[in-house]
Amino acid sequence: MHAQVLDKRAQLARYDWLDNRDYDWFAERIPFFESPEPELDATYYYRWELLTKHLTYGDPRTGYTFTEFIDRPFWSGAYGAISCPLGHQFAEVRWLKDRRVIDDFARYWFETPGAQPRSYSNWYGDAMWGTFAVLGDTAFLHRVLPYMKRQYDGWVAERFDAAHGLFHWDGLHDGMERNINSRQTDDVDEGADGYRPTLNSYLFADARAISRASALFGDSATARLFAERAAAIKRRVQEELWDARRGFFLHQNAHDDRDGLRAKARTYDSGKYAGNPHGRELLGYVPWQFSLPDSGYERAWWFLMDTAYFAAPHGPTTAERHDPLFLVAPRCCHWSGNSWPYATAQTLDALANLLNDYHQSYVTKRDYATLLRTYARTQRKQGRPYVAEAANPDDGSWAGHDTFDHSEHYFHSSFVDLVVTGLVGLRPRADDTLEVNPLAPDEWLHFALDDVAYHGHRVSVLWDRDGSRYRRGRGLVLLVDGRVAGSRATLGRLSVPIAPPPPVPPPRPRVNVAVNNGRGAWPLVRATFSAPDAPPYALVDGTYRYTVSPPNRWTDSGSTRARESLVLDFGAERAIDEVTVYLLDDGAGSRVRAPARYDVETWTGERWVPAPVRERVPARPTGHMANHVRLARTVRTSRIRVVLTHRAGAYTGLTELEAWSDAPPPDESTRASDDLAFGAATSASFAAPGFPAADATDLRVAFSRYSRNRWSTVGSPNARDSLELDLGGPRDVETIEAYLWGDGDRVRAPRAMTVELWDAGQWHEARVVARSPERPATWAANTVRIAPARASRIRVTFTHDAPAATAVTELMVWGPARR
């Protein structure tokens, strides 16, 4: 058993700002870090918590992936994943001691319908090699190698200019829109298609990774082919993208454009600013992120720490300070001066490679520590750890790049990996060697990176100048599986042999059968009572997040009963052996607290019975963490009920509800939906282009600003508009729920909402028994309970809050409540 150096719970208990307080989860899965600098430590643990905010269980067949934004914008792929940051995300995830998550995320991009592996530039192949270098698991590499090849072949087919020998794309699809090159064209977002240091470095690294993996498996022909391809890209990058006059790697135009911009000319070699001495962008350091350049190009690094170029209090800036198109933009999204975490992480990664693998005198490891501190300090908002899309490089403000329910805690960059591989200096290798070369400041008296999963071993890297803090010896000490494997008196490079990694057993194929991310009617979760602004749809989206704002929660705030219930209906029998509830607790003084107790029941087909509970972990209901209910035996049931008993004077809430099984669902349920609107013929008196009536009855609730899943009346000439449902025959109707979307500007809550039923050849207004809320509200479920009636058609009419329009992300219709 690995001898722990740091007290893990004590490390986490230092941070009262943690939303996810599942200390056991972190203790089991992450390496722990301690340094003399609290800002670095806090950012390190924040970034692990940020990872949990984006961890998404998409589907029982595909498992886990990660989102980039807190929401799932319309341009994302299945379950909200976006390919642009996948390289950064893998850099972090590979250090997670959870093979299920790592393996699922690697497979996601090529096994999940709707994944988009090349929607943006990325370095998937290199990320797979880098993950293997941490795991030491050849079986993993063998599984993903076909995907690495498929990805590379796709890039060649889509983006390779064979005549020029380089790949080309625009800055937007690098994730770097509105840059100094695109802003010289008529299209500031997608203009300036060109040969960029980014995509070409990524594909150099991917080709090199395929070559190395193929060689490892004895495929010398493929290894040689991809080594030649990597060498060819490297040669062309150095020939075409390096500008000797400015000492930097630059963008090169693919086509002629306005104002005399010429094809094959680098930035400011032609066009309006021809001959300008600037034009350097932070992306010029990306080739070193993958150790692409030969020696002789290192003078580019002279500019990094100079305030006349890239250095800034919260930088580096993405374009050099005195560039004619330098711009610190007040709102998203310009890559012409703002400080972008994505680019900062790339630069730090490149700098670590430079300091490890090249001989130069332009930057030092002190510069690495300085820039990492700046990066850590920038990740703050109102004194708490935080990261959004981009910051003002001079004052660190995220304003204008911090869209509500979208870019909070933005997972578009890395930080953990920069601590592990740069500051602490654990340099992953493919052979049976543990190598470290810390870039930590020489004046530090101590640091510890504890309980790292590396090549099947538990590794700790300690710096203890006099041996008094960790008591494992003086100086730099490496522990492998609890034993001292090597040491040296000073900070510097240290390598020790380690035993080959033991075989990794295949992961137990457990699946969460509660999740529903657009799979259809089932599973479905309903509540006996819900706060209008916190309905239960988010409980089966595969994401847990304990934040009050932005929300991802159900609560029963406003309930007048001592207990409320959630019913999870699978639509068919499922074999369940564990139920997990992610309880909220907004803290002392708030109205949403962890419940006094909760009970799990299963449906026998005739009645509810208590689930056969073997253990509860934790034993008492606890908020801000997963509460596991493990059953004494597998139970086959079509429904689960969670009965929540309120704490005195408080309400109850959840952020996610899971049901775990060893048996993947054999097929989708064929049972008709209980939501009578789902599958109904839907029409509208008016629909804005791209926002059809059918989007309001697809069982997908999407309140995000950047979702497009809704019916909208923007542009309607009418004072009121209607949604009409043809139920296909007479049905019993009792409740209508309208999930109203709004932006507070062009789209707002309607002034009134009326319900009519078709009967005897004409429309009759339904007799309303209750409304919640009393006045229509956006980003909420607007529930209208009517006197039980039978109808074949339903019409819901919205009186607009003119001049604003109305939008509905979902309209649900329910008959009499089931038991």
C-alpha cells in the first residue's frame, strides 16, 4: 500500500469555497499537491473541482465525456463536448486515478454518434500518446491507435494542401477567432484561412505519436511512414512559418484577400500593414509545445517576459502589445490582446519543453514559475478561484467574457498538468523510467506531489531541503509504492528505473441507466412538488454541479409538506444494484439543506416497497457530495422512488440522480410516453426561422442562452401566438407545463398564458385550478393545473410582453398523476 505523505482531507478542508466537498472522491482519484505558495495550491485544487463540474455521463453505451462550457451550446457535439480543448482536457484527465473516465473519454470521440472530433483544431493523437506515457498501458494504446490514424486521415482529407506541404484553416477553428489576421479581412471570425503554427504543430505531433505507437507494436512500415510525415511537416513549418526578420513563427495566408493580402505571405508581409515590425501572436510558441523546432529558433522566447511585447500583470497577451491591431476587447471574443487561458496553458507547456530539452539563454525556470503564478492569480473572481473565457491582461477582469450559465468555470485550458509536468517536473515517458526535472524556484524550502498514478505505481515527488517537513530524507526524493527510489541534494533532473506496469484488468462494465440526454421518453424523472425555477429535468442529464448560480438542480422550495418524492421511471424493467443521489446543501442560513433523511423504494408492479439497502455512504444525508445507496441484491424494477424528509425549517434539493447496474439496457423502452405532448403533431401560429414548433415537444429542456432547442416567436407580427397539439385522439388531461425561455431583452415572459381544449368541434377554455408561478416566468416551469378533462387537441396561447417575443423550450402535457 502506498505510504501517504500529505493528509488529503486536511489539504481539501483548507478551502471553504469548494462546491464539491466529496473529499473521498478526490482522495481516491487525484494526486495531491502542496507548495509554499497558497495561490498555486488553491488554483491546483480548484482545477480538479472544475473538472468535476464538466464531467458528463452521456449515455449507458458511451459513458463519460467532458464539456467545455457549463452549458451545452448549439455548436457542441453529443452531450456538450467540443473538440477544441480536448488536448488540454486529456492533459488533466490522464492524471486522474479513474480508468473508466479516461477510457470512456478516449473512446467518446470515435464511438459516440454526434461526437465531432474535427470541429476544431486539436491534438487527439498526441494526447493519446501522452495519456499512454502516464498510464504505461499498452492495451490502452492499442485500443486507441486506430482512432489516432482515423483522426489524422480525416485531417489530411479535409485540411491538407499537398502542393504546399502544410495544413490550413482559419483562426476561429483554432478556437482563436477575431485575431490580427482575420481582422484584416471582411470576415473577422472565419477570415484569413491560412497555414498556422497551431494546426501544423498539432498534426506534426499526431503523426509522431502514430509513428511511436506503431513502432511499439512492431509495425515498422507504418512507423516509418508517419515519422516521414512528421519530419516533412516540421521542415515545412520551419521553412514557411518562421520569419527571420521578426524571429518568430507566424501565420501564413492561404489565399489572396483584400488590401493586397497575398497568398503564401506571412502576417504583415503584405496588405495594409506590409513591413510592420510586429505581427507576433502567442501561437508562435505552440511549436515548442510539441518540441517541433530544431535548435536555432530559441530567440523567439526573448519577447515572452518583456512588457513591451507579451508580458502583462495578468498575461501573457495573445498579440504583442504594440501591434497595430492589438486590442483588449471589452467583450468576447477577440484573440488580439486579451489573456486567454487556452493560450497561456499552451505557452507554459511549450516553455517547460524548452527548459527541459533545449539549450538557450532567453528564459529561465524562474520565468516559468513567474508565469505560472500569474496564471494562477488570474484565475480569481471576487477573491475566489474562478476561470472564464478570457481576462483583461492588465487588471484580470473577466467582464465581457463571462456569460451567465455558459462560460463560468470554463474547461478550455489546463493547469494541473502544468504543475505536475512543469513545476514539479514529472516528465512522462514510454519506457520503465521515472524522470523528474522540477522547475520550482530554488528558494522554495519544500513541495510535495503525492500519490500520483504512474505506470501502474503510486509515485510521490518531494522536495524537502532539510528533511524536516516530510521526514523522507533531505533534498529531492522520489517515492515509488511507498519506498524511496531515488534522491538528490539539489533541485534538478533525477531519473530512476521502475518495474514494468502490471496488467490492468478490464473495467467492470457498470452503467448508469437513469441518464437521459435526448434518448427519448425514458428514463423520466418527476417530482411531487418542484420550485418553478428548479424543475427536475436536470437530474438525469449526467452532470452534477452544486452551484446555486448557474443552476443545475431540482429543489422543492415552497413545499408545504414534511416530505416530497422523486420518481425515476425507466419505461421498462432494469436490474439495479445502487442508487446515487447528489444532495444539495446551500449552507447555514439558506433554505435548501440536506434532508433529515431519505429513503429509496422500488416499484413491484403493484406497490412501492423499501429497497433492500446494504449500506449507505455516507451514513447520514450529506450535501455537496454523492450519497450512495448500495443494495443487498440486484432488484429488477421499472421505477424508483426517493422519498426526502425535510430538515426542520428547510427544503430539499438534488443536482443528479443515478441508478447503477451491471447490465446495459438491452434496448430502448417501447412504452408510450406519459408526456402526451411528446410525439403529438405540433403546430404554431408563428415560428421564427430555425425555431420550429416541434422543438417545443421533443422532451428536451434547454434554458441555456446558447441552446437553439426551442420554439420562438421573434419577428411575429401578432400580439399573441399559440402552440397547438394534436394528441391523435381523446386523452385525459390534467396538467400543462410550459418551460419558458428568455434573454431579458428580445424574449421575455408573456403577460398571460391560456389553455384551450378541443371538444365537440370547437375550442373551449380550460377551467384552471392552480398556476405555479402565478405570473408567467422565464427559465422556469410554468405549471397550469386544470379541472380533469378529455381532449383530442390542446392550444396554449401566449400574450406577448410586447415588443418582446415569447419562447418555449418545452411544452409538456400530463394526464392524472400515477402512484
